[in-house]
Amino acid sequence: MMGVSSGGSRDGASGERNAVGGLFKSIMNRIDTAAPNVLVAAATNHKDNIDPSIIRPGRFDYVIGMTLPDEAA
């Protein structure tokens, strides 16, 4: 999980997730200025745990949601 918002577990994993989220945001900022024509796609199974600063306006231009297929699919 990348960029889990504060309030996560207290077992040390939360600090690791925050560090990964910070690194991810740093890389995204560098890509935006150094290579503005790069397409970045991201996915998660835990959208409720994403730190809002990771998906703020300007960082990702589009958010595409998907649902589970129904039984007929």
C-alpha cells in the first residue's frame, strides 16, 4: 500500500508506508517537471487507505474506478 494516511497501525508498518508514500510523491514531482509527457498509471485494492495528497489535483489527471464483475460477466 502506498501512502497510507496517518492513523494506520502502530506496529512500525505505518512508518514504512508513510516513507514509501513520501518517496512516491517525490518521484511524481520529479517526473512532472523533468518529463511532462510521461504517462503514469497506478492501481490499488485499498483506495480508502490512500493519502489524499497522492491523488491531489495536478498529480493524476484522471481517476478511473472499476467495480467487480457481476455473475453474468
